[in-house]
Amino acid sequence: MIFEKSSTRTRVSFEAGMFQLGGHALFLSSRDIQLGRGESIKATARVLSRYVDGIMIRTFAQSDVEQLAEFASVPVINGLTDYSHPCQVLADLMTVRERKGKLEGLKMCYIGDGNNMANSLLVGGLRTGMTVAAATPDGYQPDPQALAVAVEYGDHFTLTNDRFAAAKDADVIFTDVWTSMGQELEAAERCRDFAGWQVNRELMSYARPDVMLQHCLPAHMNEGIAEDVFEEHVGEIYDEAENRLHVQKAVLLLCMEDK
Ligand code: CP
Ligand code: NVA
């Protein structure tokens, strides 16, 4: 497990999950391995493939994960990039299905920054038969590559800067932080640009009465999400965090079971 960014959930769920499955996981901070001193992704992929049965990486550029996968002879798992967070979204979809009994036909709403979570949620929600309404402030839309996939789903997908319209009759509302890892220098500017975009009681009142609220965590409390709304939905938010463990185990089995 190579980490170029911090992690609590991803690190612990993969490490505990691997142990529960009878395997062993190594935590490799990029600061401590030669990757952090300039050894290439290509060389890292080649050498790690001689020692281990799979590689999970959390990094900045999506292209780094793709290059790792190209040169590794073992499975490579994306543990978050600036572009996407697929393992999180598998846990998110699992949590919605657990609570609602289905995914198909439900309305997912994403409110906030068009970041890695937004990109992966749009694709994950649409692929599992949900309708997806995303609301992002102007200038913070999801990545064009994710949008290109989303628009193939026609009127099952909408993107707007009207957060109340997006939240209307939603079965589940997802949100995330305004400032992601690596964007810390933009934090003040982002707080200004996202003023009024907090997921709070007013916004939640547009959704269905039985709406679920999901957050990948960590949350910046009373910034992107109001603490009272968070606490009202705390059970399902921590179910979502717990499901990282179960989903990671499924991903590990799918990738590495025949070893
Ligand atoms: N949601 C998530 O990926 O959390 P961590 O950053 O703690 O791994
Ligand atoms: N968008 C957040 C997700 C953290 C799990 C980030 O990239 O920091």
C-alpha cells in the first residue's frame, strides 16, 4: 500500500481487511520508499511486482496509477487520486443498497466540489441505475472525462449550479469537503467561492423525508456540512465508513483470490 497522501479509512480498512483474509499488507509512505527520492513509477511497479501479489496506491495524478498498472505484473488498486476514489464509491453504493434495498431508480444528489468523489459518484451512481443530479458552484464542475461518461446516460444525469433543484426529492445526498488533499493553499479562496453551499437543514428539506446523507469523511464540520445534520445522519455515515472494510475485502478477493 503506497500512500503519497494521508489516510485513516483507506489505510486501516485495507490493512485490517487483508489480515482478516489471511494475508499481509505493507504500509509504504512515499516519503520512506525510493519513489519519494525520484525512483520512477515504472521502476517501482517492476520491483514491487517481484515481491507482492497486489499494489494499492493513493496518489495525486491518475496517470501515475495507470502507469503503475501498465508496468506492474500484479493487480493495482486505486486508493484515491485527484481524479477518482472508486473504492470509496463502492462502499457508498453498498451503504445505499443496504439501507434502501436497491439502487436502481433512486435519485442520488451530489452537492459541492466537482472533485474526485464527484467524478466517481457520477459514474458509479449512473452505472448502477440511479439518476444523478450534481450541483457544483460555477468553476468547480466535475472533470470533463467523468462528465463525458455521465452525459451518455441522457436525462438520468443533470449538472446544475442550483443546489436546491439538485436536492429536490433526492433519496440520498452526498457531499464532500470544499478543499481536498493537496489544495490546502486554495482553502481561503475556496471557502469564499463555496459560501452558501453548506449541506444544512434548509438544503436537506428539499429532499425526500427519508433521505440518506453520505460523506466519505473526513468532514470539515460546519464548513461543507452542518454539524446538526451530520449528527442526525451519523449512523448511516459511519456505516458508510465501516463498509470500506467489507468492500476492500471484496476488491482484494476479486483481484487476488486465485494467488
Ligand atoms: N474516505 C477516505 O478515503 O478516508 P481516508 O482519507 O481516511 O482514507
Ligand atoms: N475529496 C477528498 C476525499 C478524501 C477521502 C480529498 O481528496 O481530500
